[in-house]
Amino acid sequence: MAVANFGKIQIGIYVEIERSDGRIHQAMVTSQNADNESVTVEWIENGDTKGKEIDLESIFSLNPDLAPDEDIEPSPETPPAPTPAAKVNKIVKSRRTVAPIKNDIPARDNRVVGSARARPTQLPEQSSSSQQNARRKSNCVKEVEKLQEKREKRRLQQQELREKRAQDVDATNPNYEIMCMIRDFRGSLDYRPLTTADPIDEHRICVCVRKRPLNKKETLMKDLDVITIPSKDVVMVHEPKQKVDLTKYLENQTFRFDYAFDDMAPNEMVYRFTARPLVETIFERGMATCFAYGQTGSGKTHTMGGDFSGKNQDCSKGIYALTARDVFLMLKKPNYKKLELQVYATFFEIYSGKVFDLLNRKTKLRVLEDGKQQVQVVGLQEREVKCVEDVLKLIEIGNSCRTSGQTSANAHSSRSHAVFQIILRRKGKLHGKFSLIDLAGNERGADTSSADRQTRLEGAEINKSLLALKECIRALGRNQPHTPFRASKLTQVLRDSFIGENSRTCMIATISPGMTSCENSLNTLRYANRVKEFGISPSDIPFSQGSGSRSDLSPSYEYDNFSPSVTRMKELMVDPSAAGGIRPIIHHAPNQIDDLETQWGMGSSPQRDDLKLLCEQNEEEVSPQLFTFHEAVSQMVEMEEQVVEDHRAVFQESIRWLEDEKALLEMTEEVDYDVDSYATQLEAILEQKIDILTELRDKVKSFRAALQEEEQASKQINPKRPRAL
């Protein structure tokens, strides 16, 4: 049965409306106005939110299916029934209450009684029938009065609650208006956060978001919490905006993921829904991967490594240790115990495209492909572990020597990707592997136009590796024939985690709640959303039943159109340099690198092919100038490796030359040595030296030219371009 006079109209549904120019289109109902029997609707037009009030008769004429079901036919003298004074809000399907339904008939009957009293000059037949009606409906009138009393009490309680909230608000906060808007909006939501009782779904690719609480620094700065997680899979960002007339308003951007963890969720709950379902995969001869991605200071290392108490980290409460604990518990199960599996662990970092062993005094490692196209990290130490305590010791050793640096977001930013792997072997052969990755802070990926070359290279490698990681995960989810894993060192090392039917991946995107981190948090959410492209609809946002209508929350509110955030991202990431909104095809002008390709034999390599594919798949994020820069950096890194390798070979050869020259000099000390033989051998050594050293010198010159090319390419990157990551 429908609510009085509003029929089946509920806040949040879409209805057909007619504009003043005759156009008919859909709009969303945002409030029901009982006093003038109308509804307020809103729609998006040319990027702006517009709205108007429309009377119920016009709505029902265009939407006959929403008209009320009339149970009692009123008499001809009976005026139209009024709607209750209380505002009706969006009703969640599972939370319908009986009170509004009871309201339907009594409201109409009350009008009948009033009509009889107001017309004493009516005919006796009409008067007597009205009196009988009044006697018959007297109980209904009493019910209406009771409901009105309850309604008044409820209004008083809500008013007291609002006054109490107003007292709690710090009026000295510079963002007082925004704070009140966010608080009022949250008051309209029906919170249903994730709990341990919720079921764990099976996902080949799981993408979730974790919000941390405001830290001491943000609290002292009076920063605002602009992130709301109203339900187990929805994240809302209240982005403060300002109009031309300086009116402040909120742009509420909504995202949906597999799971969303609020600031009260402990590491154990995050682990329960993310990495724990993947543990069994490695016992079934599979590959599992779990990433922590986000801005520096958003809680990646806290999530993966464990809780911090000052500068000391409790490694026993991180996902590394919790995974190891479940691995050793699984080993004791009868069906796995008979396999006689051995557990090993490795811990290494990837910094500026180079791999370093964190368990072997940060030794530099080489990443090569063998004849079977399997990626091998040459020299990486695997340590056998017998219990969780052994794993914790290795984590402490690795964390103590991990590369960190200073950024605008954090004084100790993680500048490298840390990869901790738990490996199962059976009789020496690989059985399964679980890779746990604490990624570098994504704001480092924006430092591609820095004056410092090292910072530029760090940013370029982080940017490229995050793009490659996203594409590899998407290729895994879509079962694409080719995965561009060679585009970055990170994805190259993790190649076996993206290839094969028994591979599963989980990404934990960590976000900071503060208003000062709003841009970085939005970038993190957009990146995570593009990994698994979720859609969002109005029904995903749990508005509460007893709250005020959205239009009454604040006069300066503007609401998102709840379109899928992927579409929204394409609108936001348009290159301002592209005239008329048409994006130029990715290409780069002929440069010195092209001239060096023939000399170095690098004209077409799998790495460069994957890089081109990566940039083509991310045209919205990679401008032509940025592609040229990435290509220059990749070329430079390849040249650097060859120069260092050739220099090492020349050094080893020099040792042999010294031994040969020493033997020649000893020969000259003899009384009757062969002068012709001495001259011939010395000349051969010198010619060999000249040839090898000349070749090395030419390569060093070319390498220096590549360095200059990289510097020029970095200056051409458009600084005004919105950051992709």
C-alpha cells in the first residue's frame, strides 16, 4: 500500500518530467513537499545540477504507474486529502515501517469529519450520513491524533540532536561551513559497515579500499575528514568546491569496490577479506599476489608490515605475518602434510628499475629471462623458514634497509616497491608462491618534471610500474592473450603471478581521510576503480529513512550524477592541450635516441613494444610528451646497464692485460730475450686495449647523449596536465 497521496513516489527514484519548453526527460526525486502537494526533482544538464518543484498531478499524468491505489472513494463534497505534515524520505526496501501506511486512511477520514461540521445547511440526508460516517470513523481520528503526538515528539528529539551536534562543532575551524555540510550529509545516511559476519566472496581479482583515521598532525591542523564509507562496498569523497560567486559546496564523488574498510577496521579484518582467501591458492599449485597501493602516509606499510608504536613496528599484526601464520597452519592439515612441502621466503626491493636483495646486504640483482621465457632474479637469496618467528625476523631485517626519502606528503616516503614472497617447494621444485607487495607512494609518480634527475627517474619508474601493474591485472581478469609484463621491472619480476589460470590477485588501496589529501585520495580511488571498473548507482548509497531530504541539507549543495566513475574519469582527464577535445595520436619527434638505436642494437625489443602497448592503452593518462619521456628513460636505463656491464668486462680484461704485460717485462730482464717476440706481443696488447677502450668510450658518449635527451624530454612534459596517478 502506498504512502498517502504520494503514491509510489519515493526519494531517489527517477520519474518522467515535462520542461517549460515541452521537452520530456528523466529526473531524480530529491524531496516530497507535503504542504503544497509537490515533489522536488533534480537532473544534470551540461555539467550543472538543475532542479524544480512539480505538482503531483503533473507527475502522475506522465508516470501513471506511480499513482496511488485508491481504497476508499471520497464523496463529491469531500475536498482532496492533505498529505501528512512530516516529510517522507527515501525508504530502504528492507526497512519499510507501518506508521506511514496507517496514515493513509485516517488523514482522508479526518477531512470528511471536518466537512460535515462545516456545512450545517446541507440536506438532512447528507447531514445524517456524514454523522454516521463520523461515528464510524472516530477510532481512526484517535489514531491520527496519536500519530501526530508521536510525530511532534520525534521532531523535538531531532531538534535537540541537531542543537547538540551544533554545540560539538568547532566554530573556530576555518572550514566550518564545509564541516557542517559533511556532517549534515552523513546524518542522512544509514550506515551498514563491513563486519566479520559478512560472507567472503570468491574473486579472481579483488579490489578493496581502506581508510585510515586522522593522525595527530592532521588533527592539530584542524584538517577535515572528507571520506565516508557508508556501507561495506561504497566509498564517498566529499570534495570541497567553490563557485564563481565564492559560494562553497560539496561535490560528492562515489565509488564502489569489492570491500570498503572504514577507519575502525583492524588489520585482522582487512586480512580476513583480502589475503586470507588467497592462502589456499598456493597450496593448490597456484600463484597469489596482494598489493598495498596508495599515497605515502595513507597506511600501506601499516597494513602490510604491522602496527606502529612511535617508530617501532609490531610486525606480528601485519598481513606479512598473518599470511605466514595461516601458511604454517595449512601445512599441518592432513591433505597438505603428506605433500612434505618446504617454506622459503625472499625479500627484495625495486628502486628506479633496479632490484636489490634486502636479505643480503642490499646486493644488486639482475633480472633475466631463460630459454623457457621464465623470468629469473639472478642471485636472489631464499631463506628457509620453519615458523612465524623466522618470518618476523626476516621482515625486520628487510624493513631496516629499505630505501626511503622525503616528499611533500611524508618525511620518510617509501621510494621503492618492497616485495616479500612466501614460496612453497616440493622436493626442490616450485609448488606455489604468495607475493606480498608494499608499493611506493603513488605521489612519487608525479615527480617527472623535477630538476633533480634521480627524483625524475624515481617518479618515471613508479609511474610506469603502476600503469603496467594495472594493465597486467586487467589482462589477468579478462584472460587476454598478451600481458605487457615487460613494460616495467616490477611486473617483469611478478610475471608468473599474472600468467596462468590458477593466479589470483588482491589490491588494497589505502587512502588518507584529510581534506589536504583529497586530490591524492581521488587519484588512488580512480586508479583502483580502473583496475576492475565498477559501476555505481543511486541505490548503492544507503540513505536513512528518518533523515531530512537532501535538498534541505544545505542550500549550497551540489550532487554528483552518480554516473559510473570510469565515465567520470574520462571527462576529468581530458588533456587541456588537445584542441576541441580531440586527443592527438601518441607519437614523438625524431630525436637522438633514434640515431643510437642502430649502434646499440635496441631498435625493437620486447620491453619497448610492451611500453608502446602500455601507453596506447592509457591514452587518457599518458600524454605524447610523457610517452616520449618514458621512452627516453627506458632507453637510458638499457644503455646504463650495457655501459656498466661493458665497463666491468673491460676491468676484468685489464687485469689479464696487467698479467701479460708483467710477463713481458720479466722477459726483458733476461740476457738474450727475443726482441721481435716482445715487440709483437706488446703491440697486440696495445691494439686490443685501444679497440676495447675506444668502443667503451663511444658507448659512454652515446650514454651521455641519452642523458641529455632524457633531460630535454622531461622539460617538455606539460606541468598543467592533471596527474594520472
